[in-house]
Amino acid sequence: MRVDLFDFELPQDRIALRPVSPRDAAKMLVVRPDGGLSDRIVRELPQLLEPGDALVFNDTRVIPARLNGIRRRGDSAAQVEATLHMRVGDDSWLAFLKPAKRVAQGERISFGHDSNLCLVGSLDATVEEKRDGGEVLLRFDMAGPFLDEAIRTAGHIPLPPYIAARRDDDEADRRDYQTIYAREEGAVAAPTAGLHFTDGLMAALEKRGVERHFVTLHVGAGTFLPVKADDTDEHRMHAEIGEIDAKTADSLNAVRGRGGRIVAVGTTSLRLLESAAGEDGHIGPWTGPTDIFITPGYRFRAVDVLMTNFHLPRSTLFMLVSAFCGLDTMQAAYRHAIDGGYRFYSYGDASLLFRSTH
């Protein structure tokens, strides 16, 4: 499909730079299969679901994956920024380097000069490979838990580009850019639909009889990469590592077997569930990478309802929601959201999408 079909105009003042407080006070646009729209708030979610439905959360935990570094070459030095996006070894990460042209394969980068890293040692790396799109393979001098601790000390919360361009990260982001149930470290971007949940909302959902289950997909920085191709067939997705254990898969199959609905909290949960589902909709255990790319025409196998934030124009995520509800429906929904003052992107408001059956 042509990528420009997924374009729309978004005023700058619709981009949320901070979350609302409390988290579940965010607005939520409910989108029905017939195109019906209703304005609600997140804490009303229990009223919109039925006993026996199951919410599926992504329990990945964001690490401070943005590192400021210095590349030295003789007497010259250049500042670079690396955003780690996938661990590939005990001492190695794939990363997006900016500006990548300042660094050659085999060169060394010293990270952490803007932090208190001296407390745990230096954080130096070698550029083992240079790949397309500014991606590099970094091999660090540290490994294992020592590397993890150094990254936690030297790293910054990797705020999305549309926020980072307008303000620096701070201590509040270490709390705000993390779900309350995050536990499996490895993401470099938050599963942002989950940022709306509070302990009170969780309790209300439990009282309503809505099940909750957890899967893990370590969201990569590739989620923010623009689609530069003119046609969706020419776009390459970056893989992300995920896991669904056998017990969770069995529980979700049982939910569907008795007529309950699978409600994915976030596109990350949805993408992992759809990766693990067979043609018959049966969800199996999953461990490993997925690069599933969902566009209109895709037949959904596992997910019935999707809770998600509002996404960027021309993004793979807007393509996904357009596949879920229909492109015309989502274009109308986004126009309604823009006109109605909804806040967009990672710290913004939510939508609750009921899947089109056409």
C-alpha cells in the first residue's frame, strides 16, 4: 500500500510532553466496528469490558538506553549519541548511532563522560560493525551485570524523538516512562498504553472479573523510525525479542474457548500475540525475535480489542491500527481526536479499539 495513505496533519500543541496525573485520568476514545466514537476516560475501562475478558500486558522494563559518548581520533574528538535497542551478547548491543557518519568500523567510543560513571568504572566500546540506517554493533569492554550497572549509571531515559527534541529527560521520566508492573529489563521504549494503569484501576478490573496476563516484548528504538519507503512492501521492520510462556498461552486459549475476549494493552502485546498465534487462532508459547509488520489486509488471529495511544503519521503503528479497525474508521477517529483536544504519542491519551470483522 502507498505510505502516504497513512499521513495526516497533527498540530504541535497536540503532542504531550508530560503525562496527566493521575495516570488513569487520561482521555480515552472508544472506537467501535461500525465507526461509532465515544469520549471516555481510562478509569472507565472496567465498564467497557465484560467479566471473562482478559487483558494482556507487556511487562518489559525500560532501561536508560541512551548513551552520550566521545569518539577520539588522534587529537580530534566528536560527540556521538547511541541508543541501544537490542542486546545480542553478554558484552554486545545493537544501537542506533547519531551522527553515524562520524564513526568508522573498528573505532572506539567512550561513554558516560556526562555521568557519575567513575563510581563503577569506564564504559568504552568498539564499533564492531556498521549497518544501514545508522545502526551499529557495539562491543563493550564490560560484560554481564557489570555492563548492566554501568548502563544504568551512564544512560538516559530514551525519550521518543518528538519529546527529546523539545526538552531534556529528567528524574520524573524515570518514574513516568515506566509501567507500574514493569519487571523484565530490556526495553528502550515504553509500552505506552500501559502507562495509564494505576493500582486502583487494576483493582477495579479485577473486581469486574477481567483477567490479567503478562507477556514480554522488549520494545526497540526501531519503533520510532520513520517509514521512508513509498510503499509498505518496501519497509523493513527491526526485530524485537519477546516471550510468552506456556502457562500464559494456555490461559489465553482457555479465555477464548469460553467466549471471552483477548484485550491487548498496547501494540507491542498485540504484535507478540499475533506472532505466536497459528492460523486457527491458537496461541502457542513463544521465545525469540519477531519482526511482524501489520498493515490493512492482515487477518487477525488472536486479539479482539486493542488499547493503545495515538500514533505518528505514516508510522507502522498507525498502519497497524488501520488494519485493526479499517483505514477510513481510523482516519475519522484521529480527526475526532485532533479536533477534540486529545493528547498524542507516548505521554498522551488512549484509545480503545474494537476490531473490525470485515
